[in-house]
Amino acid sequence: MQYFFLLLLFMEVFSTSSSASCEKGCNCHEALKLTTCANAFLTQLPTHVPPYTEHLDLSTNLLSFLPRSSFQMERKLRALLLNNNNISDVADGAFTQLEVLQKLDLSRNRLLSLREGFTLGLSALKDLQLSHNLLHTLDSRSFMRLDSLERLNLTGNAIHTIQIRAFGFMSTLRQLHLGDNRLVSLNNGVFSMLRSLEVLNLRGNQISKTEMGVFTPLTSLALLNLAQNRMRTIYFKTFLSIHTYSTHILLEGNPWNCDCDLQRVFHKLRSVHRLFLDDYYNLSCNAPAELENCRLMDVDTQLCIAETVTVLVITITVVITVLAAIVMAERKRKKRKKNSRKHWTEQSNMSEDSDQ
Ligand SMILES: *[C@@H]1O[C@H](CO)[C@@H](O)[C@H](O)[C@H]1NC(C)=O
Ligand SMILES: *[C@@H]1O[C@H](CO)[C@@H](O)[C@H](O)[C@H]1NC(C)=O
Ligand SMILES: *[C@@H]1O[C@H](CO)[C@@H](O)[C@H](O)[C@H]1NC(C)=O
């Protein structure tokens, strides 16, 4: 890092040609195709950015609004950093001329919602950073036209609702970061088109309910992070329906209700070869009260004892009943036999008597 800055300084001193066309508050480096205007107290976009610029850094300024065609003179941009500003509104078509833009960083701003036209022209974009804004709802038009997007970072917003098909146009997406939001449930269909998705990060939400088929469309999923949510129990089928070669699942920090059902689900899940419960050894119980803060792993052999005892009692009762019935039947049979023999002896005695 230090060497990088030294290099920049060095180039600053020797690149007279580029500094001539460089705006106050910015540093322009033709050889690196780089213009940085970070930390410059800018409240407006710079009016002149050298045309060779491929990497434009406008981070940590006081920008609050991006008007339509904000970057029409900077068509070569591949990376545009607008993080750490005060942006609350992005006009439709703000990025419309940026046909080769691959990375757009809008994290740490004040965006409450995304307009439908916000994505106009961003068909080459691969990495969209929107973490730490104020987004609360993703609807089916939020991310249209992002035909090349591979990484979407929405960490640290206030998202509580994701409409069906909000990610419907993102068949190239490989990473979706939704950590530290306010999701409470995951309904079937929200991830329906994400067949290339490898990483789904849902850590730090309030998810207590996941519909059984919600992960089924994710046929490339390698990591599913559900740690630090509100799940008390899970269903075997929810995870069994993930049809991949191998998927790692993180579940720690949930308030598990440690009962026999939960133990059975985990037992079955751990025997599925393609699923890896990496933090199983860190899962701890929240209920019942007497198991609070116990590790699930330490108590899992006890959880089904009551059930096992019940089953044993029932089995023993049945066995005893059956045995008793057999014994009784046997006794009856013997008695009947004895009786009949007695009867027969008496009869033969009687006949002997009569013979005499
Ligand atoms: C940030 O934007 C808000 C309006 O969205 C404004 O009230 C506030 O003064 C701005 N802050 C700075 C530091 O410019
Ligand atoms: C997503 O954003 C968070 C917060 O800004 C950051 O810490 C994290 O590294 C980002 N992740 C990716 C993969 O971009
Ligand atoms: C388990 O928890 C410990 C302590 O919090 C942590 O260091 C470790 O990385 C966790 N293991 C996994 C697999 O998450």
C-alpha cells in the first residue's frame, strides 16, 4: 500500500502533461488511467475528468445527488467509486453511458430506494456495492438490465421485504450478500433465477421461517450463511432440496430449541454427503430452559432419551402382553387336555367297574 502511494507521488511529480487537465482536488495519472478525487469535500461532480480515465475515485466526499447522464464524458470508466458520500438519490439513467463499467461502489450512502432506471446502461457491470445504505424493500424492478452482474453486496441495509423475482434477471450472479438486514422469513421464489449463485450470505438477519423450497433453485450454491438469525428449528427437506455437489452451511448464533426433533434433523443432515455443517460444533441451545447455553453437540445424545424410554416402555408392555397371552393360552390348552384325560380315565374306570 505504502509503495503504491509512493508510486503515485512519484508519478505526480513527473507527469506534467496530465496535471494540466486535472481538476482541483483531484489527482490524475495518465499511465495508470486513474483519477482520484477522494477526500476533497466535493459537493458536486468534477466538471472535467481526463478522457483516458478508467478508474475514477470519488469516495469520501459530500455528493448528495447523481443527475441523469452524470458520467457522459467518461465512457471508458471500468471502476467508479462513490462510497462514503451523502447520496440519497440517483436519477434514472445516471450511469447510462458507462457501457464498459465493471465495478460500481455506492456503499455508505443514504439511498432509501432504487429507481427503476438506475441500472440503465450498466449491462457490463460485474460488481455492485450497495452496503450500508437505507434500502428497505427490493422489488421486481430493482435490478433489471444487470445482465453481467456477478457480485451484489447489500450488507447493512434495512431490507425487510424481497419481492418474488427481485433477483429475477440475474442468472450470472455468483455472490449475494444480504447480511445485517431485517429479513424475517424466506419465501419460495425469492431466489428463483439464481442458478449461478455460489455464495448466499444471510448472516445477521431475523429469519425464523424458511419455506421448504426456497433454496431449491440454487443449483450452484457452495456457501449458505444463516448464522446469527432467529431460527429455533429447521426442516430436513429445506436443506435436502439443495441439489449441488457440495454446499457448506453455517447456522451458529440461532436460538435453537433443542428437542428430539431437532436432534433427528441434524443427525439426518449430517449424514447427507453433499452438505457440510461447518459450525455444527458451535451450535448452542436456547430452549428448553434447563439446556440454555449448552452446546447441541454435548446434549444431542440425551435429547431423544425420553422418546427412547417411551418407545422401550411400549415395546416391553407389548412383549409382556403377548407373552402373557401365550402363557395363558398354553395353560388353558394343558388344562383342557388334563381335563379331557381325567374325563377319559374316569370313563374307562366306570367301564371297568361295569365289566366286573
Ligand atoms: C446530507 O444530505 C442530507 C439530505 O439528504 C442533508 O440534510 C445533509 O445536510 C447532508 N449532509 C452533508 C454533510 O452534506
Ligand atoms: C460487502 O460489504 C461489506 C460492508 O461494506 C464488506 O465488509 C464486505 O467485504 C463486502 N463483501 C464483498 C464480498 O464485497
Ligand atoms: C466456533 O466458535 C469459535 C469461538 O467463537 C470460533 O473461533 C470458531 O471459528 C467457530 N467455528 C466455526 C466452524 O465456525
